[in-house]
Amino acid sequence: MFLMTFEAYEAVVDESGYEARGRERQALSLGIDRLERIQNGRFSFEDLVESLLYVRRLWTIFIEDLAHPENGLPDKLRADIISIGLWVVKEADRLREERSNDVVQLIEINRLIRDAL
């Protein structure tokens, strides 16, 4: 499901503003860098919390934008990406609350979305 969603997203964003996609790519890259530091064990507890909150806030912004009626993406695609975003938020919370210690899937999903932009 994720791959089809990303391909559809890629096709639609080709028609939207290059500058906006660049900002989204930059924001996702920063989140990925922070998640990779967690994966590699190079972080303090404060860095862990700040990194996961950054990813959570970023995806909350994406979800809010996708939920806005004036968002130009097709409804099904918006719903699929919102579902992915909700999963990202939930997984970031699980990591922050130490109910999980596997950050790999979070990194992979963020990379897939970033690379689709």
C-alpha cells in the first residue's frame, strides 16, 4: 500500500510548487538526521525527546494541511498520507515513552515520503 501511495503522491506533486516541495524535503531531511542519531545511539535523553517531538510536530503539520478542504491532492491520496502520518505520530510517541526502541521503520517511511517529493 505504501509504495502505491508514494507513486501517486509523486505524480500529483509534480504539478505543485517546486519551492514548497523543497521546504518539505528539507524538513523531512532534518527529521531523518535526528532519527538516525537515535538509531546510532548518539543522543542524550533530551535529544531523544526533542527529535521525536520534532518528527511528531512535522507530521502534525502535514496532517493538518492534508485535512484542509482546499488541499489540492485527490481525496484518496490525502487519506492514505494522513493514515501514514497518524502512524508516524503514534510510533514517535511509542519511542518517546520507551514502549519501543525500533526507529528503523520511522526512518524508512520518512525517507520514502521525502524522496517522493
